[in-house]
Amino acid sequence: MSQEKNDKPFVKTESEFKGSKISLETGKLAIQAGSSVLAKLGDTTVLVTVVSTPTIEETDGFPLRVEYEERFYAGGLIGGSRFTRREGKPSDEAIVSGRLIDHAIRPLFSKDFGNDTQIVVTVLSIDQKHSPVLLGFIATSAAFSLSGLPFDGSIVPLRIHKVNGAIETTLDKENEDSEMDLLVSYLEGGSKVQAIEARGNVVNEEEVLNAVKMGAEESKPLFAFLKDFAEKSGAVPKEYPKAWLTKDLISKFAKESLPVLQKVRADMKEFDRSKWNEAVEKLISDLVEKYNDEYSEFELKLIVGEVEKDMVRDMVLNKKTRFDGRKFDEIRPLSAEVSVLPRVHGSGLFNRGLTQALTVVTLASGAQKLLVQEMDGEKDKRYMHHYNFPPFSTGEVGRIGGANRRAIGHGMLAEKAIVPVLPTEEEFPYAIRVVSEILSSNGSTSMASVCGSSLALMDAGVPIKNHVAGIGVGLFVDPKKENPTIEDFTILTDISGIEDFAGYMDFKMAGTKDGMTAVQMELKVQGIPVDLLDQIFSASITARMKVLDVLNGSISVHRPELSQYAPKIDFIKIDKKYIGQVIGSGGATIKGIMEETSTEIDIDEKEDHAIVSVSGHSDEDIKNAKDRILALVTPVEIGDIFEGTVTRVEGYGAFVEIGPKKEGLVHISEFSYNFMENLDGVVKVGDKMKVKVIGLDNGKISLSKKALDEKPEGYVERERPSSGFNRNSGNRGNFRSGGRSGGFDSRRGRSRY
């Protein structure tokens, strides 16, 4: 009889960071995974597993996959939809979180390691304070430390944000009210930076740099914490099959291939990418014919790709020239256009060299905002940026389908860059969808999307405060140097596709003329010195100002009017207590207004008020809907004058509707200064009548028609009889007689839709 047991030792390490208890443990959960770590920070808990197996399929890179798995139960929710109460595909936020971890840890593996490796970060519980993403990051580093895989060093992430003017480091969740939010990954005790992801409300770049440097010092306790856990675990390095693509193999083919490529480049007076690609394809074809018994076409493509990289690196580092002949800080030709498409609400076309982004803006009512389900509830997204990268943009044939992880990540980066300059919802009550179509790609298409978005938004008449622009900055360094100094790095402005392919950094910073709105830095080397960031930021800022000049040359101020094809929207700010009255029982009131006025109405509840947005095809429809809503939420006051409709006629007077759910009584004595015995032939149901409010008593409204007429000379007001009607008669409308302040009790309750 077999006895299954867990032979993994249980190890647990605890510490404290910024007043919160943090712990790492292994040996209890997910015992069949290669390695697993359960991490806790406050009440936030994540499980990270690592599994690595020899690669079977051909792949053009290290087959690393990071899956960030959100669970609704972590926040105490069932989630899903009415038809399936389980998690669906990963949210955009989850995809970006997985990419964040992936891009930071990928360069830390040995270059000769090619195993199929998967990290799964599962969020098991969340509190309202601590970030499961940052905790998952720390747990990932810990899991690799005990996996035995060739993973070089611990990595520590920190959130550095500015709230109410104060900058602090934390492992907390993002504070939506923060003026600046940075996620920085540090290496080697904080002396190096591995990755940066940031947003800012137009923040001075010097402040961002100082924040990164402050975080370097603050990260030290977490490095010590990870080191303690690794030492207690006592992991033993494992043997692994070395990747077939070795330096020796690349050198062997370089002797034959490099002279061919160098001659092709030398024969070009100006770099021609299409001719270069043709030459590379011919070289691969020749090698396939010669070595088809030893290597597959796929393998030879990878080998030639590595030879290309070495050629580009040699030109930059040793010959001090760029592959396309530009200076290190030179930007490719720029151009910008607006209104390039008819009928759409706004459009912009941005070109930088062979990179081309067509961006289109669509405006809609607040009802079209995106509803996002998260582990701790739901939220609305008013601004959405979607990025499309079709295969023809690089001259290739490929699959066209839904957005992949790269497209989602690029779209969210561009979205992050633009949000800080958008008008408030009170200023501009529209839902905004922006789509960037990458029509041609040769480097930094995400930043081209930002530039195109800025153009299209201004063209659409969206009152953004300033243009936003961005550009890619690259980095080259000799990989053979073990501890390169700042002087060993070469910075390139506006990297092209081949420079991105061969280089070691993709740095993207977007912003206005006044400061940063978004930053993303990804490396292919194991960290760069913190102090090198000053030069990188400086190069990016200088280039951004040149791009902004081009954008402003196309359109410098938003259009004064929206497109004739955009919906017309107006809004009303109301007290939250009136939301139920506007919606009505089961939504009857708001649906009725929309149907009768051909409009769409959306209510957005804020902390201390509510915004009612009304959209339609004509100003008249919108005005009619607004008037009806205002009638619902505006308190009636003595002296107000209304154009009402008679709803019921009794012997003692007529009831007049002066607004939705608002009805008052015109007593028979208030019809005319002349005595009237009855109302026969004077008024009937459906008649329009102009009346004035003359009395309010516990919700009862007394109206007068004669108060709007000129009083006859010498007229003396007669005292109204003590009883205006027979109490034993039929429907009395709950009218209280006596005095001029008679009225009625509303019989309509108020309920929330």
C-alpha cells in the first residue's frame, strides 16, 4: 500500500514593513509544484507557484509565462454574470499585472536557460489596504530563490506615491487620489533599477527621479527579508539542459553571415528597411539551402537574428554610429494631421519615420462607460483606449483576432498617459473611447498612439488641457562587462525597430510641456545604475518637446465645437436625495422621460452629489428632458409660476400638474376676481393653465390663476368658506379645506430603480 506524503520542509519567515506584518512560507501548499510560496501582507494573501520543464516546441525566445489570477472570493464576492458565476478571462488589469512581473524578472535568468517556465500568481484574499500585485512580485522572487533554477538575485518592488504633497514608499494598493504613483523594481540591495511603471498628474520629472532614488534606500529591509527566507530554505541549484543557441554557434555563423550583412548596409547610401529585410531573407534562404541537414529554417532565422543584433551593437558601441545613420539624439521625420476621416467624432494621424498611428475618438453618453468587475467590487471607466496592431503594419501575414496581451498593455499605457489632461466629468459629461490603429510599425508604437490620441481628442473638441506626447529611448552596453559604469552605457533617442530588437532598454515617458503623465521602463539586462536615470530622463524630455512642437503645429487648441455627428450632451448637478425621484419605481420615471423625449439619461452618483447626463440628437429634446428632470428635483416655492395641465376637476376647484409627481389645487375662489358658483364650462381635464404658487403646507401646494391677473380697482378679498366641499362626497383628493393654503397629500411613494 503506497503512502503519499509531503517531503518538502516547512519554512516560514516573518517581518514588518511600514507598520504591516509580512510573511513568506513554503512546504504546505501546492506541494507538487516545482516551488511554491504563500505570502501574506496584512490580510492580503497570494500563492505563487513555479513549474519548469524542458522545452519541446521550437521557440524564438525564453518561454516564460506569468499568469496573474484574480479570484472574486478574495474580496468576498461571487462575481461573474447572471449566467455564469465564475471568473472569466483575465481582466485588463490582471494582464498588465502579469506583464509587469514578467518584464522585470525575465532578464534575471541565465542566458543559456531555455526551459518552458510558468509562474502562476493566485490572489487568495485581499484587504482594502495592501497591494496583491506587489505582494505577488515579492513572492515570485522568493519562489525562484528556492526553485533551484538559474535566477540571478532577489528583486524588490515598491510603490512610491505622492499624496497631499507628501512622497512615501509603501506596499499598499494604488491611491486614486495620489498626484504621482510609481511602481519601481530594484536589484542588488537597491543600487540598480530593473523596471519602472508610473503615472502622474503632470509631475515635474525631477520629482520622479528623486522618488526613485528615495525608494532605493527604502527597499533595503525587503532585500534582507528575502535573503533570510532564501537562506532558511536552503535551495540547491538544479541541472538544466542548456539552450541550443550558444555564443559559439552564433560566432560560427557570424564568420559567414556578418560580411554579407555589412556589405548590404555599406552599399546603402540611406538606410532602406525594406531592402534590408529582403537581404536578410535572402541570406537565410542561402543558409537553409546549405545547412538544411543540420538546422531547420526556424533555427537559422534565430541565428541570423543574433548576428544582426551583434552587428547593430558593434556599430553603436564601437563605431559610434546608428544603424540608419542618425545621430544618437536624432529623431526621425515627424508629421501630424487632424480630421483625416469624415463623420467620425475626431481623428488624428501621427507619423514618426515608418511608424504610423491613426487614432479615432468616439464620444457617447455616460451610459456607455465601461463597467469593470474587480475582486473588491465594480467601477466605471469613462475613458477607454484600445490599441490595434495588425500584421500588415510590419509587412507580414498573421492572425487577426482579439487583442493580445501586448495590445492590451500598450493601450493601457497610452490611456494612463492621457487621463491626467482630460476635463472632469462635470466639465465634459461624455464617455470617451479612443482607438489607435497602428498602420505601420518601426519602433515605439505605444508612444505614437499617445501622440495620435492627443491630436484626435483636440480634433473632437474634447477640452484637454495640453497636448501629450511621448517617444522611445533605448540603451546599449557591452554585455561582456560584468560591472559596467555609467560611462559604459550609450543612450539612443527615438529607437527604431531594429534598435529595439538589438538594444537593452525600452524607455517610454509621456507628458505635456510641464511634466510627466506616464513612464514605462523595461530592460533586457540585469538592472541599470539608479544614477543613469538622470541621463535617460533628460534625453526623453528633450525629444518630447520637439514632438510637442509638431503636434501644436497641427492643432494647438481643441475645437470650439463638437462634431455635428457627435451626440449632444448636457448635465444637471442634483442632490443625491433626489436620485430615487428621477429614477422612479422600477425605473418608470426615467424610462418615461427617455422615451418621450428621445434622449438617453445617465445618473452618476458622487460622494456628495449626483450628475445627471442627458444626451440626444437635438437641443430641443435635451432641453425637454432637462426641464422634466429639473421639475422633479427643484423644490416648489411660494411665488413660483408654472404652465400646468389640469388633471381633475371637482366642485371646490381643479387639480393642476405643475411637474412630474407635482400637483396642486386651484381653489374655485382662485380662478377669478369675480365670484364663481362652479367651474362648469370654465375648465376641463387636459386644459393648459398658467398658475402661481400661493401656499405650501406639509407638501400640499395651493395654486392661483387669478394671482397672475391684474387685480380690479377697489377689489376686496372675500373670506373663503370654512368648508369648501362636502366631506361625505366621493374622491376628495385628501384636500384640507379652510384658508388659502389648502392642498393635497401626495399618494406617490419614492423608490430607487
